[in-house]
Amino acid sequence: MISGSGCFGTVDGLREGGFRGRITVISKEPHPPIDRTKLSKALIADANKLALRSNAWFKASSVDLITDVVTDVDFGGKRVSTASGKVYSYTKLVLATGGTPRTLSLKGFDTLENIFVLRTISDVESINAAVGQGGGKRIVVVGSSFIGMEVAKALAGKGHEVSVVGMEKTPLERVIGPVVGSGLQRQLEQIKVKFFMEASVQSAVSPPTDSAEVAAVILGDGLALLADLVILGVGVAPATEYLKNNPAVQLERDGSIKVDESFSVLGLNGVYAIGSSSLVVGFPGGKMLILVGDIATYPYHGPGGNGSYTRIEHWNVAQNAGRTVAAHVKDPSMGPRPFIPIFWSALGGQLRYCGNTVGGYDDIVLKGEPEGSKFAAYYTKGETVVAVASMGMDPLVMHASELMRRGNMPSKTEIKDGIDVLKISVLAE
């Protein structure tokens, strides 16, 4: 099973690799796999504009798209059960059920209307309906995550009064550090987004008229932020509830599934895990289970990773993981092709980022000014560059990601001494 970007990477990789078996995709979303990144970046709710491929492409590629919800997997019997009561047999299986947005177990957040999460087209439709056509709505975004920051920028650009509440000292501090984070904060402040950082949330309250709709968010210090609607960007949990009591699978503490470099689930022969949906793959003989998606915790071997296990929710990782699984299905003897995580975010100028800091970092070499939308930040541990963020410096991050993948990225000292990363040749392999 697969759905979303993980599904597309696997399906596309299988067909490009010459696989001719039957492929069935089971997803709870009633549309082909989409570019989910555009939901928070632009609040687009048109599935046709978001689709990675059309229905016609899947039909021509002999891929059956089924709208349903997986409720159980019988690994021994090679069967998948769904909410509609149907049971699907398989010879190979890929589970990529994606993530479930976290909510707040605080007073008012589970009872009042106009409090939204943002993960699906349906979520965007609900937000757009609450926002309406004109500007001037008071919107509180809880969480200074990438989704929270992106939706704040999108709505402020439409003339709404947007406030962001975050627990960190600066937005995105855990990922990009306080210097870059504060620079991005100032960029959004220029379009009148207000920030309430190092803040906690106490409750959501309704107006004195006893309306069922939210009227304000109360912060830990008692400050009331008036709100016509609230959007939560407080993280995502792996959507693996249907496996919670399955004796064949041991979930990690965060609900994810531990896999190896080929995204094969540890302890289950022929089982893989990666991204955001479910795919049943039929083979002419032989039986094998595969799981794929951002439900996977995998060993990261990029710079500074040293095989440390991590779960990365980026679209690029789901795509690459899906292709890794497709290649392994076609030829299990083939070793995994390493890749470096990459993501982009629609903040100020386009923010680019590659690498990962699962092993931590102890310094940042900064070139340029984050507030001015033109900078490069090199995150280092010792002399090793473990991640790179940039804005207005394309194609620096893409070039750096390939150097990192090949083990040719310059050292911290070389970066500080002014080496031009873009002048380091990356010849086609």
C-alpha cells in the first residue's frame, strides 16, 4: 500500500524500471497522489493543480486507484483489510500511510469550531471557507513550524491579521538555528505577521454570546489573542494506528517503523516502509511484503549521520525512499543508492535546505544576511558540513547536496576561507 508522494515515487520507479505486474494503490484521499507541499505554501485546494500525475496516467500505467482506509494487515496470510469490509490479497506490499497532524489536548481546542489542522485538500478547503474572499480576518497560527510559517505568510499576503505562537526563542530554531530563524521572522514581520515566541498556550475560548466558534487563544501568561480562526502547526505523528496491536510489527516510541538502508522493515523479510499511503503490488509468483513512507525511521548515512536512526518528513525523502524500494523490488541484490534530504520552503525568498542534523551541529558559517533574503548557512560539526541552507543563492543547495552525497563537500575551514562551492565540479555519474 502507498498514497501521496511516497506512493508516486514507488509507482513511478517500478514502471520506469520495467516492472509489469499489477499495482493497486489504496488511499483514504479521493484523488491521485498530490504535491502536498503546495497545501501550506499556497493554500491550493484544486486536486487537478496538485496532482503529480493525472488519473489518465495511472490508468495508462495499469495502476488501480482505490479510495478506502486500511484497518489491518495480516502479514502471515498476506491480506490487507479496509474500512469498507474488503480484503485484498498481495504478493508484495508497500505501506506508506503518512502522517496524522497533532492537535492540542487543551480546553476549547477539541470543542470549538474554526480550529483547523493542515494536511489534506479537505483541510485547505475548510480553511479557505472560513477565511472567505476578503481580507481582515484575525488568524492565530499555533506552532512556528515550516507549515505554520508558510500558512502564516500565505494568509498575511491575502490581507489578514496573522499571529504566530511558538515555544522556541525564534521560529524554526531547532532546524535552522536562532540566527537564520530570527532573520526569517523579521521577513514575515515586514508583511505584518506578529510573533509571540517562547510562549505556551493555555486554552481556546468562545465569545460571550456562547457561539460554538473560537474567539480567542489564551496564552500561558494570560494574554488573549483574538481569533476568527485558528490553525495548528504543532507537528505530525506517523499514521500507524492500524499496526499498533499487530503482533508482527514493533513500532518505535513515536509510532514509526524501523527500517534499513533499503527501507526494509527490520525483523520482517521483504517488508519496507517510507511515506504517505498504501500500495498492493501483484507479482507473477512469489510472496513478499513491502512498507514505504514518512512512517519510517531509517539509518542516515549523510555527512555527520554515521548511521543514526532518524525520521524525516520531507517530500523529497518520500520520493527517494519510494524509488529505493522500487529498485529493491526489481533487484534485491542491488545496494541502495544514497541520497541527501532536500526541502524548500516558501518563506521570504525561497528557502532551500539540504542535509540533516541528526548527529547535531556545533557551529554555523553564515555568508550574507538572512533578513535580506540572500544568504548561505553552513551547519558544521567539527570540520564536517552536515547541512546547508540558503536563500537567493540558487543552485547552491542542489549543488551542495550532490557534493555531500559523493563525499566531496568542502570542510568548515575551506568554507570560512571563501572557497566557491559552485565551482567544484560535479560530473555526471
